[in-house]
Amino acid sequence: MTRSVTKAAVLTAVLFPLVGAGVAGAQSQAVDEKTGPVSFANIASVRIGSEGQKGGALITETQRSPLLPGQSKLGTDRVSVPKDDGERATFGGHYQIDLGRYSNGNPYPAGVASRDHNVVAALQATTVPTAVAETTYALRDTWQGGAKPVDDTVLVLEGAKTAVDCTGPVKLTGTSSVTRLWVRQDGGLGIVPMPGGNAGLELKNLRLGPPGDITNAGKDTTLSDLRLTRVGAFDQLIRQDGWRGGDYTAVAGWRVEITTHVKDAAGAALQDVRTTIVLGGVSCSVPKGFVAKAGGTAGGTNASQAAVPTQVPAGYLGAAAPDTGSDGSRVPLGIGLLFGGVFFGAVALLLGRRRKSGTD
């Protein structure tokens, strides 16, 4: 068995505005930016390639909790991945992830309502960090060429919700739930039970192609295996370098691992392509000795203060964060040094394992 790797990479960082702006009261004291309580929330991120190998990643806007009590919320203009032609090029061109309220055709099966997403990273008035990501996700493979968007839908997580709460070092919670799970098998979308706890769902030979074009790939012969699990460790998230943990960290999210067995029209094996998607990745962290402040209800996902735009410091998967200087990443807003929102993208690479002709 031999391996070959096709590489093409362009790293980009594009500034995105966030919804709402506000500052906590002057009497509040900011938490430490580098070691204090913090939370992060991301609606969807994608990596093309195997773990441990250099590959491309597309990471959508990541919300970070502010340094003063308040929250950072994902803007309503993010309704899909890819969002535009630029992101489509990084994502390979075939996959589309719908994230809630659709605008260009219904990607959901009958009876599944369109809804707005709710993605928030918050610092409570008690300085407890929390985060939540909730929406309905649909993964479509446009390579199938369906007459309607729903004809290309392969996987739907209806009513998905991930949430974390770091009330204290010994009181960390992370949950991942879903109302119904839909999978296209035998030509139609049907409901599939999702095991509870740490158990994952494994599905074989789905009609799902690779994320991008591969020469001589056959639509009728190319199939994929899919594994769906709950995120259970910080390293299972797809994140920027600025997305940090702490002495005590809680995580949640949905992890979709796809192995596409690409074959030509005659059924000869060409290569395997691995795609990893994390939906609703969230985390919160607190340092040793952290004690929540009194005077408010600890925990929960709704901060008592106004929304505050925040950003993750610039960085890329597999590379050191660019040097911004001592104050390069800071933007003064009102009385505090808070932060603006950012989208990070890197051109995704099709990292395949080339196999000998005729190998299954």
C-alpha cells in the first residue's frame, strides 16, 4: 500500500462584525485575559485530512466570553457553511451545512421547522463562564445533484443543543443533546436513534461523496462511512490557537467523522478521503482556586449584562499564531479592553490515502 498527499494551502483571516455591543458597569472588575474564567462557542468547523497530519481547516466565527460580565453572540447572517464562494473554495465545493433558518430552499425533511440559531459565549455576573450552541443542522452533498435541496441532505441533527457551565473546579458540566436524528439510507431520509452517553453512531456505505472534486470519481460507486459522537475532550474540538482551555475545562459538541471510499465508475479504488466536522463546539474553563462571586445566580447561559463583541486572537490550525505585538489584538471599547469578532479560514486540503486498484 502506498500513500500520496495532494497539498494546496492558503491561510486567511477575515474580520467579521458581531451582533450588539455593550459594556458592563464601571464597578465591575475584569477577569484575567490569559488565565481567568473563559468560554468559547463555535457553530461549525471542518477539517479535511487525518488527525496528526497537516491538513486544511475551515473554522467559522468563534465567540469568546468577554472580560467583564456579558455575552458574545453569533450574528444572524451566518446561516450556512460555506457562507459564500470564498468559503466554498476552502470547503471543497460539494458539502453544504445548513445551520438553522434557510433562505435558498428547504434542506430539512418534512415536519422539521426552520429556526434561528442561538450561539453564545458568556461571562455571568458571578464570573462563571458558560456557552451554548443550539440549532438544527443539515449536512448536504450537492455532488448528488438532487432536484431540491432536501434531495441532497444526508444527515440532520434536529433540535441539537450543546452547552457548558463552569460554576467551579468541582462543578463542571457539558451536555450534547438532539431531538431527532435523520439519516439518508436506502434512498430516503429516516429517523435513526442516537445512543446516549459516550456511545457513538456508526453508519456504513452511505450515498455520500468526497467534499471536493477528485479525478475519475464515480458517483454510483463512491460511498462513505460516517461516525457521529459527542465531543468528550478538549482536543476533539476543531479550534484556533487562541481558543484556550484552563486548569479545569468542560467541553461539548457533536463530532462527525466521514471516511469516503472514492472509486472510479468501474469500482476500482482510487483513495480514501477523511473529513471531520464539529457542530456546536463549546467549552468553558476556570483556573485553580476559582470561586464564583456572590450576588447572582451561578451558571446558566444568559448573562445579565448586554452583549459584548469578542474575538479569538489570530491563529491557524497547525501553525503558530501571528505575532500581533504587545497590544495588537486589543481594541478599547468604553472602560474596558474588549475584543472584536473574527472568522478564521484555511484552504481545505484533500488529504487522501491512495490505494492499490481493486482494494476495498
